[in-house]
Amino acid sequence: MRKIFIPLATILSFGLMLLTVSCTDSLEETNINPNSPSMSDITTFGLFNNANKALMNASRGDFSSGRIALPWMQYSAQKNYTEEDRFQYRLETGNSFFTDHYLVAQDYKTIIDLNTNPITAVKNAAYGNTDNQIAAARIMLAYTFCQLTDAFGDIPYYSYGNSDTDFQALALDRGILKPKYASQEKIYTDLMKELKEASEMIVLGDVVFTNGDYVFGSAEKMKKFANSLRLRIANRVKAVIPAANGHITDAIASGVMDSNSDTVGLQFENTDVFPSPFYVSFFINNRNDFAIANTFVDLLKGDLGVFGLDPRLQKYAAPITASKLDVRDNNYVETADLTKYRGMPYGITSAQAASQKVNTSLWSSNVLKKDYTEILMEYAEVEFLLSENNAWDNTHFQNGVQASMERWGVDPADITAFIGTLPAANQANVMNQKYIALFMQPYEAWAEYRRTGFPDTLLKPNGTYATNNPLPGGALVYTFNALNGLTDLPTRIKFPTNSAQLNGVNYNAAVANMGGADNLETKLIWDIN
């Protein structure tokens, strides 16, 4: 998918007016001439489709995910550039994560503008119920800004329904070139409000968009997503924002996801034109940088933790006998022989990696396929949230595990057997299983680790690990020597490198409000474990 780029200074002022594209009945779209833009030429369903795909690329690609949150949460380990796994942070990657999310946010805001401007609203009403279109944009704006503030902390923020003078993002039309950075307290409070209001304005029984909507598909599903996302956010901040507890109760009562059919994700095309982000990395760009991490494989094997052998192992990982092309073509057989599954040692040096990357498991064909579905939020997560908010309820705990396994196609008999061996629900067991279920959703897993300290099976800096299923040369025993002096996982991403130059006064105020340092160790307000 092509995107029109505009000058960096404009992007970083967050008031940009992105010239976007219009989609037909696929992820493909027709480019709009940037030299003669017209709001009347833009379709809201095209913007929505474009923005959703751009959002997934901005947070799930080989740089935005594969070199930040995926290895940090040890779902993957790099074969070649292991310094990044050891927290040698690449500033350009964080810069792109930041700017790309604001580009996406502008698309969603434009959908609102097109539906509220009398000149364009009549035309765009033909593309779906106006209230539902606005609600969809508000919900996706909440998702986008939640990802931004979860990663960076205080940020420039936009709200449709709140005219707070601290909310100055996406305001170039109002002449604001250097927006304030809103506090996390204000942002999270408004995100919950926005999701509540958006949910309440949805017109059930009517369409969201007439076409181009590959995320929701119905107003009913969109409403459940809005309430479930509000539950996620409120649960995150309930210890520091008292009003969040009321939102938890209200979101659940308003209707959250209650089956896997409610899971929200974007399925990419089964083509070489618009395939999934990691398919592009492995098979279009011909990279071979990532394998599944040894700590995660050992957890699924039952060699770490308390759960025993997890049948999702074969759904998440390919056997070491499967080549990259075998994975692409789904040309291998899942096996019960656990010696055929070996994770790449996480946290080793590049010198060590040269010998250790041989015979390591890639992600499975369930992941590395053209039409992979990138998940925004799934039903299993909702069940884990319900367990937590019902005193670590065991039924919701088991429901979450079952839902995850069913989504990945585990045999029903294996699901029943595994659930029969589960220990009783408590914080550790629920959060460790939530981590397993959040595979390939690393930013949410990273947020939950910072909030709770779980999973407790990760290899920490200065920790020693012995590889399981060693190579013929013997087991590798190594110490995870993190870079940048970190003694635990990073707790945030640094602001873009030129923030101080482009918006120095507001940047400095934000850094001061967060404790005085723009680094990987500054904690967000809810990171109090």
C-alpha cells in the first residue's frame, strides 16, 4: 500500500493534513494527486481501510515490532543483530513508530471531519451511517493514542469530544505548530471517556461502512470492541486513576467480547501485493533475521513455569527441519517430537549467534503467511481481564486459555487435557497465560509486564541461561548482558531525536513532568509494580 509522505517538520508538528487514498473492495487503493487535493475526492471508507493497514504496519513490522517489543518480550530472538535484543535501542525505529502513528491518527480525524463538515457529510453519508463512521474513527483514535502514550508517556494528544487546552495534536488547521504534550493522567482519562461516548453513539443494526471495513464488519462487533478496549485501558490505570474502576464496571455491563467471533483484527491479502508485515520481511525483502526465542519455546515445552507441555507450541513454532521456504509453503508436518523445536538463544552476542542460529525454529506457517491476521484485541484477553477483575476467577481464567487455543486451531481433545492440568487461577498463573496468549501482540504484552511484573519466566539482564535441546557441540550456558546499563526491560521508548529542536519548550515540559529524563528507564504512571 502506498502512502503519500509530507515534510518531516509538518509531520512532527502533529497538525498535518495527510493526503490519503481511496480503497475499493480490497486493501488496494488509488493514489490521490498531492498537488491538487480536494476533500470532496476523499472517501471515508477508503481512509478507514488505509489507516487500519498503516496502523498495523506502524506497529507490527520487522522494525516497529521485530526490533523493539517482540524481542523485549522474548517472543522472538534475532539471528544477526542481537545487540538490539540486548536493548541497544535504534533511535530511527522509535522515531518511525512515533510519526507513523500520528499519520494514522490524522486519517481517523479526517473521517470525523468529513462526516461533520456540511459540505462533505452528505456525500460520505452514502458510505455508511454517519454516527457509526464517527464512532469508528473515535474508537480507532483511542486505540492509536493508547499505543502512543503506552510507549512514550506524555504526548501531544487529540480528542474529538474534549476541548481541553492541553489537547493540541493534529491542529495545524488552528495554527498550532508546536503542540503541548498532554499528561498521561489526562490522556488515559479522556481515552476512557471517548470510548464510552463512541460506544453509546453506535447505531446497532446499521452498517459502519458500506465497504472497505475489514476490521469490524458490523456495528455490534464494533461496540463490543469499544467496550473491551475501554476495559483494557481502565484496567491498566485503575491503580492510579480512581475513575477507571467505574469504567471497568460500566464497560463490562455495556457488553464486551464473549466469543472468538468478536476478536478484532486485520487480515491481510493473500497476494504478493499487500501481504502481512512479516511475510513482507521474510519473503518479499528476503530477510531471515528472526526466530522464535528459546525462553518462549522452553515455556511452551513446560521446561519453564508451572504449566507443562502447551499444545500451542506446534501452532506458534515450526520444527527445526522446516526451511524458510517450507514455512512459506506450509510444507511441513507438526510433530510431537519436542527435540524438533528449538528456540534461538535470546540475549547472546552477535559473535555467539553465528553458531547458535543453526537449527532454530522459525515462527510457524500460521504466522508467516500472506493473509495473516494482525490482532488488535482478542476475546481471550477479555477473559483474562474478567478473571483479574473478579478476584482472579478460575472460570474466566480457563475460558481465556481455551479461547486462545481455539483461535490457534489446537485439537479440542488437547485443549481439554491441558485445561485439566492447569493450576488454580492467581495473579501469576493468569498473567503468565495471558502472556502466552498475546503471542505476536508484543506491545500489549510489554505494557502488562510493566504493569504487573509478569510473565516471570523472562530472562532478565545479568541472568544466566542454559539452552535446551543443545547443538552437537553441547549446551550453551550464557549470561544475558544487557546494553545501555539496563537491569530490567525498558520501561518506555524515547521521544523522536529532533523533538527538542522542533518543539523544545513543550518537549522539555513533558520530560520534566515525567521525572526529568527522556530515556528507556523512565516509568509511566501505571508502572508501579
